[in-house]
Amino acid sequence: MNKILTKQDYDLLQSKTFNWLRFPLIFFILFIHTIRLYDNCLESIFCANVGYLFREILARVGVPFFFIVSGYYFFYTKNAEELHFTKEVYISKLRKRVNTLLIPYLLWNLFCVLYYFGAPYVGLANKSILSFGDFLRGFFAQGDMLPADYPLWYVRDLMFLCILSPIIYLFIKYLRVVAILVCAIPFMLNLDFGVENNNVVQQSIFFFPLGAYFAIEGKNIVYYCRKIKWAVPLYVFLIVADLIMKNVYLNRFGIIVGLIALFNVVSYFVENNKLKENKFLSDASFFIFAFHGLPLMILVSRMTAILPHTDWAYVLIFFSSVIIVALLGLGLYAFLKRFFPRFTSVITGGR
């Protein structure tokens, strides 16, 4: 006989599900940033499909997950006084994000800007910081609309969304589901905003408000996802269909269904004690996320130069580069956390 879960049970289950997913989905982010396997494979359709499966299908639920969770927790509160999004509540939330988002964002980008300034002099990179303008653009958006620590475009956009949160709050409060449908249109239709990395904007303006909607409406994400029991078989079907057709609209629909399926499956195993959060891995997630960009880029470049240009060499680069950088990040995080705990806390936003 299945146990009937209370609201408190679902709140705890949702928290445990989010925490467990943080580290595995950081791996998905690394897969997005490694070699484009399906573009490099020379002859093997199998190799190309493996790359497309991991990089363009499975891994693409990673960034939306983090936006949803960020949107949810920005507006979620247990304090009855914060149920109304007042000026005081808004300022309090922004102050917290200075430590958790702004300071780590500036420091990690500073590390990368300094690398790009010095690396060409020792033959480590062609890209360089040539002017004060280049220096400033490294903290916000370079020619590719990405900061120097390029994965942190997510943090940059998240900070802007937090600043715009009163507008998002009112939009959702009065239009409710209609607001989310409006936010979904650019993502689902792949609308062109006339900027490089167009997908960055599309994801930002859909998934953060989606998470905010659940918090503002007092709805539990896992509870509602568990009601959609057909999500898992549908997602399997969409994976196969996308591998065959490689269609952007099918891919976007698959991301949404994939998120529902992910919450379904993981929450089920968490509920039945088959999956348990590893606090060290969960805490290390942000460090690996902020750390991995340069090391992954350098490692892939070196491996590509050394290994033969064959399909299976590219497969080796694709998987091994992600694993090596993730392990390197975990080792460095453990070292810094033990010997420089204060510094580690600052660059990870107190996580």
C-alpha cells in the first residue's frame, strides 16, 4: 500500500530531489561545453548520434533545471511576512544575492580575465586582453555575448532576472498560467532576438519565471510532475524521434518533458531511499560549474592536438575530458575547502 504524502512530505521530498540532482546535472553542463562530437565525427553515424544524444538531448535539461530551481527559491518563503513582494522583501533578497551571485561572478571572471591577459605571453592561448575595454567586457559580454568565464552567462542572466523580479512577480501574480505561456513562446518557437547565443535569452526568460510561478502560487513542483505519469515513456519516444529528425522544435518540447520525467524518476527513488544526497558533491556543484570552463577548453584543445583525428578518438575526448575536469574540480574544491575554507566560501557564494 502506497503511503499518502502530506504537503510537508512533498516539500521535504522536493528539497531532497533538488539537492540530489545538482551534481549529476553539472555533468550535463560539462557535456554541453565539451567537443561538438556530432560535428567532428568523420564517418561513423553511431559516434555522431552518441554526441547528439548526450550534448543536445540529455544535457539540455541541465540549464533549465537550474533556472527553475533559482526562480523557485528566489520567490519561495516560509515567512508569512514575505508572502507579499514588498520593497523591503525585494531589497533583502537582492542583498543576499550580492554574496551568493555577484561576488563569485566577479571573482571567477577576474581569474579568467587575468588568464587571458597572461596566457598569450607563455603560449597558452591566442585570445588576449588588449585594452581596458577588453578588460571590462570580460566581466559582462565579449563578442560572443559571453563573459570571460563563459559558463557564468547563467549567473549574469540570473542576476538581471533577480533585479527584474518585481516585474516578474506582478506578471505572474495577475496573469498566472498565461504569463508562463507567454514566456514559453520564444523558447518553444526558437524566436530570434538578433544576438549571438540566442538560446541564452530564450532559456532565461522562460525557465526562471516558470520556477517563480510555482513558488508564487504555492505549488510543489515535484507534486505536479508526479501527476504526469506518462512523461517518462513520452520522453523516451521523444529522444528517439529527436535522434532521427534532429528538429529544434521537437528538441525544445523534449526538454520540457525531460524535466518532468527527471523530477518523476529521481523523486520516486529519493522517496524510497534508493537515492540519497551526497552533501559534499552537492556543495561542490557550483565550484565545478564556475571552474570548468577554462580547464575543459584547454584539455579538449590539447587532446585534439595530440590524438589522431578519428571518430573513436573524438568519442574518447568527449567523455574523458568531462570526467577528468570534473574530478580535477572535485579535488581542488576538497583541497581549498580544507585549507582555505573562508576563500572557498567566498568564491562559491557561501554554498
